[in-house]
Amino acid sequence: MESNPLYKSGDWVAPRLLPRKLQILLKTRFTRTLLARLLGPQGIYEWVIARTRYIDETFLRARGEGFTNILIFGAGFDSRAVRFQPELSDAKVFELGAPSTQA
């Protein structure tokens, strides 16, 4: 939802996991900024975006190097297996997370 390319993580799935009312609220920059300030320490919003981008790049690099089995520890609500389906056509992705999240 960010217009600044430095703030775009490329994760188009994550917003869809949010409740609809929150999705609507997050469409405005003001609300995103306000929530980022209220819900976490300064810089956490940027850290999460940077972390996502870094892991995505590492993930794609591994595929480019021929890895066909990928294990994601602490997967939580990780969406890489969905977002990178074309790149994973001949790979197996295993996600290991908390039992409640896996369910």
C-alpha cells in the first residue's frame, strides 16, 4: 500500500490476511504512520519491511542457485510459498511454525 518504493516489501499476501476493517484503515498513509507509532518502537515498521525484502532476496537467490528443497523455520504467516509460486514450480517448501499458526 506504500507509494514510496523504499517502503514496498513486495508482499501482496500479508494485507489480505488482515481483517477487512484494518485493510481499509491502512489504505491511508496517515493511518499507517499513526499505527506504526502506536503499536511498536520507533523504526519497527521499517525493520519489518527491510526484513521481508532481505529474506525474499535470499529466498530467490537460493532458488537461482538450484535449491529445490526450502525449509522456513518460524514460518508464522509467511507467504513466500504463495507469492513465489512461479519460481517454485519444481521445488518443495516446508514451513515450520507454532502449532496454532500451522493449524
